[in-house]
Amino acid sequence: MKSARDPRPARSSPLDGVAAPRWAVIGVAVSLVVAVVVVGLAWSAIRTPNGRAGFVQTGRYSSRLGADFRANAPVSSVYPSGGVGTSFDARGQRVAAGPLYSRLIDSLHVDVTADVSRKRSARDVDARIDGRITVTTPEGWSSVVQVVADQPVAKHAVVPFDIALAPLRAQVANIGAQTGVGGNVFTITVNSALTVEPGSAPPKGDSSAGVDVARLPVKFTVDSDVMNAAPISPVTGAGRLGNRVTRAASMSALGFPVRVDLARVVFPGLALVALAAVLMFALVLFAGVGLSGSERIAARYRARIVDVAMSTSPPGPIVLVSSVAELARVARAEQSVILHQAMPDGSHRYRVVLGAVTYEYQTVPEHAGHASDLLAENEE
């Protein structure tokens, strides 16, 4: 028949009964908080880009391509100064300063100007200008009249174009006579281009400005006896030279800037250390690892151990067990508690009372050594 059980209820919390080592509890709490923080920082470092691309400027340049013209004609009451120049309209564009009558105008003079400014490393930037004159008709015929080869531009350059109207008028009339259409309307276009590019191949990693091409058409449309000049607006451009570099990115760690590449090494390492510390303190707290004697027993069986200040003689027989592990198996089987008493000689007595029978295990005095306790623990 099963013996009567101890009336005192068993304790379920690992912190009930015998008090856990305070330093182990603090160690678990602190290392757990540190582990959570550094794991979060490690995850943030992994997700943050390793570097940020930036541009270090070493030089810059600017360019301007403009044009001006003059329609030349014999001195007459219509053109007392011998022709018509240009002026600026409300938009800042160059326009003819007066009406243009193609019957009186015998030639056009167009000046295309190019200006290039270079600073610092951009002094090696090459600039050149070219141009051509094209005649077209509304019917689709076109012809290149003149081509101006590339000319270098140091700071300022002027490319002149002189266009005689009589030969062009005769050529267009001849085309009209041959085709049977047109013959009196045509457009003269002075196309010019300013090309700016680095003077030599940039070194590896150099993001110097590429080739910039500015184009400026100057158009004159001859319709019977009237010539219309399209407004001219200058074309400007700018560029910069330098190196594209990748700077190490940084992140904020508890308010302090930390390089990402360094954080990816440091924070995972700290996380491993913190998790190892959590495991170490947990083993001390719940398994008694590193402890000896009564402290180890208290850590392993804290859920069932109850401290008592003194104990009376058992009313019945005493059964001595060989280890505290065996005593714990009896307590678990009978759903009872283990009574712990610290003896004056430094030993520790553990009892499980089941009705009239008392199961007992007692350690040797702790100052005499812990060999018997360690041996008993290893028998579990």
C-alpha cells in the first residue's frame, strides 16, 4: 500500500524554495539584454549597404556656342548703311534689326562664336568646332554648299561663313525648271557644332565628363523677294571632372557612428559572446554547472527543495540513500518535497518524509571536500 504523502505542496517555480545564486540571476538578465541588443545591431549591419558611392570633383568646364549675322546689300534708300545687322528681342534672342529683301541683299555673313572656360583639372579638356552650309527646298531637295573642318577652341574662337545668294538662287531655279515644281523658295542653314571631351583617356575609376556636343542652327528662308531669319539663341553647357569613389558606410549604434564593414564583424561576434554568456549563466542557474556541493544540489533540485531551520527526529525508520539523485527520484515519484537542513558541521542533510518512513541523504562537511557530492551527482 502506498505510504502517506507529505502534506506540504511541491513547488513548481525554479526560483521558489532555495534561493538561486544572485550573481547567476543577474548574469542571465544582463547577458540576455546585451544579446538582444547586439543581435539587433548585427542584423542592421547586415542589411545596411557596405559603402556609399560619391563623386570627388577635380575640375569643371563651361561652354557657349552663339552666332551673329549681317545681310550685306548695296547702299540704297532701303539700306543706307549697306545692309542689316541684328538686335536682341524681348527673349534675348538675336533677330534681324530690319526687314530683309532678298532682291537687294547679295550676301550673308555669319559669325559663329565658341567660348570654353576650363578650371583645375579641366585644363586638359579638348574643344573643337565645325560647321556646314546646307540649302534645302520645301519639295525635299537639299545640297551641302560648304563644309568647315574641325577647328580647336582654346578659350574663344570665331568661325566666319560668307554666303553669296545669287549662285544659290540660280541653283534652286535650275532645280525647279528641271522638276517643274518650286524654284523660288529655299532655306539656307548654317549648322555648327561645338564638341567638348576629355583630352586623354581617364584613369580607371575616373568618371570624367563624357563627350558633350552643342549644336546651333542659323536659318534663313528665302520666299520670292523676302528673306526671314530665324531667331538665334545661344547654346550653353557645363561639365565636371573627378573621381567616383566608394566611401565606407556608417550606421548608428546606440547613438555612436560605426563603420558598417566593422560592425558586420564586431556585432555578430559580440552576439555570439552574449549568447554564450546567457547559456553559461543558465547552466549555472538551472543545472549547477560550475557549482559544488549544496549549491549544485540546490540549482538542480530547487523546484522541490524546501529549507528548514531544524528537524526533529523522524518518528519511524530512516532509509539512507546513496545519492541526492536517488532521493530526488523518490520525491518525484511521490510528488513530495525535499527538506534541506544545513548542519552545524558544514554538511547538508536532505530528507523526503513519506508517512512513517524517512528517506535521507547527507553530504560530508563541505570544508572536508566535495568529492562525495560530485560523485553522487554524477550517478544521476
